[in-house]
Amino acid sequence: MNTLQQIHRWSLTHHPRWLIVFRVALGICLFVKGISFMVNATSLQSAIQNSIFPTNSALFIILITWAHLLGGFLIIIGLLTRWAVLLQIPILFGAVFFINAQKDMSTSGSEFGFSLLLLLMLLFFLIEGGGPLSLDDYFRKNPV
């Protein structure tokens, strides 16, 4: 039995139902942040241009926005949860260590703590999965 199957089997037997609230909250935060980036693309563009990524920021803006929208929605409904989380981890890793860490963390507009919390939650749900109340679990129990 490979390691992923062992992790999946362990997470199904040790997954408290209240963790579903955290999974849905994580998905909502990412989805709302994607909407925020869509509405106010200039803030994301300035953050990317002030970071260590001197490349074409227009492509990054589109990719980050749609990754947050799609990934957040998939995490909310619990479909392909681990894949959606895996898509979000590099984005939040960049936000925590390359964009927010360069800013002064004591200012009122700093999102370092929020980004770090989301990154930690993503790492948790990468291991834990969608849980018993998710479409992943439904499709696992009811194959097509």
C-alpha cells in the first residue's frame, strides 16, 4: 500500500466533523480573495512588481485570480480537495515569503498573518483531505 493511500485511510478514521467548517471557511477566504483580486487588480499588480518577480505581472494576475476562484470553490464543495490545495500552496508560499514578508508586518495593511494562517490551513488539508462531508467522499463511496 502506498503512502497516499495510508494517509487517506488514516484521515478518514480521524477526521472530526467540525473540521468541515474550517475547510469551507478556507475555501470561502480563497474565493473572496480571488474576487478581490479581480475587482482590484492594481493592488495585486503593484505587489507583484514590488516583489522579486520582475516578469510579466499580467499573466501572474490572471493565474492567481483564477486559481483562487477555482481552488476556493473546489475546497468549499470538497471536490478534488487535495489537488485544489496543492494548486494554492505555491501561491500562498509566494505571498507569505516573497510579498508579505518584505513589507513591514506591524502596519495595519499587512496581510502576513492572514497569508500565513491560510498557508498552514492549506498544508493541513493537503494531509487531511476533504473529510467525510465532501464530494470526494461521496464519489469514493458511490462510484459512477
